[in-house]
Amino acid sequence: MRLDIIIPAHNEAHRIDRTLTTFRSRIEDPAVRFLLALDRCTDGTEAVVDRHARVDSRIEIIRYPKLGKGGVIIESLRRCDAELVGFVDADCATPPVELLRLVEATSAADVAIASRWHPAAVLPGHRPLSRKLESRVFAGMVKALFGLPYMDTQCGAKILRRAAAQTVVPLLSSRDFLFDVDLLLASRKLGLRVVEVPTVWIDQAGSRVRPAQDGRRMALSALRLWLHSRVLPLPDTIDELLSLAGHSRDALASHTVDDRRTVDA
């Protein structure tokens, strides 16, 4: 089965080489394509990626103006044509074997998401207390605002069946931190089967996350998405949703609602 993996990157020259080396060596399947979604990189990221692309034809470079992480993922998803499509962060916090576990989970689901807060998840290494608190507070706020049943909406590793991606993408409006929440809201509204898979997640050095500033931005983005969902809510029926997305009910004929499931380690 073919798989397209999107890796969004904005100025990741300091760690993209290690990430690509790791993923290329651990995932050797020629049916896998790596789409490097470069979000207006101004450092040496493109040069590093180009070196890998010259020796591995599975790597495709896509250059974007500054669209934000969610923006480049959305636009890259539109270009995917594999049976399974997904994305993973450029820092290699999610090891390749964990991404492949998500691929396996889609055998019984439309969307598989990695979860750092599942009781069976493993988070080796030290993570600053400030980032732990920020992540927990944000997860609580998302649950309170949107009522999503998932323990971790923000882990940067998700795999979708192509039909699910094609149906969901036209319904998305968020291109920043809230892209993942928007994706899961639309998936749940459509009745797609979403499974949450406990993951091994390794905090990486070199993060540009600033707890105080980014915490405020994430809170404002969450409120903006909440207001958008109230002022311009998605239609209530699947037929109306599919019409809005430009699809028919046949695309979801085999889907059943089961979005509270998790996969044990």
C-alpha cells in the first residue's frame, strides 16, 4: 500500500538532516514518498533536503510562501495521491516505527493519531516543566471549548486514509497551531473513525517554542476557531458536509462512527 508522508519544515537546518537520515534508513519501502513541505525557509534547510533528494527519489520538495504549519500540510495533502497520507514533525520526536504503528491502525480506522498522554505512551528524556504545563493547559482548554474526546490533539503525527483526507481538507479553516484541532473536529462531524494510538515521543533539543508567547497565541487561536465554529458552523448533516467538501455519500459509505476508541500499546 502506498504511503505519502508530509514533513512540514520552517528553518529546520539544524535537525532536518538527522530526521531524514533516520526516516530513510528505517522506512526503506519504495512505495513510501516523503513530501518535504518547506514553509519559506531562509536558512540552509532546502540545501540539506536537496542533498537527500539527490540520492533518494522518494523525497519530493515542495516550496511554499509562509503559510504556517497547518497551511503547508493542508496544501500538501491536496497533492497526495497515495492510499494513505499523513504528516510528522521535522524534529523526529516521533520515531519512524511509531509512525508505522499509526499506519497499521488505519486498517480499522479512517484517521489514526499519536497520543503522548495515553496511559501507555512512553516519553523518555527530560521535558521542561514549563512546556509540560503549557501542553496540559492547552489540552484542557481544547477539551472544554470543543468537547473532543481525545487525550492529545496536538502530537504532530497523524495518518489518514486518502478518502478521509480528501473529504476533510476542504472543510478546514485553521492554518496555525489549531490545524490539528480543526482536522479532528471536521473528522468527528463527518463520522469518520478516529483511533488514538499511544506513542513513544522523544522531546528534541532545538525547539523554538516559547511557552509564554506561544501559549497566548495558541489560546487566541483556540478562541478564534471556537468563534468560527459558532458563527460559521459546519452543516449538521453528512450530506450537507459532503456537498460542501465536493464529495458524495458514496465516499463515506463504509464509515461508521467510533471515534472514542484507542489502541493499546
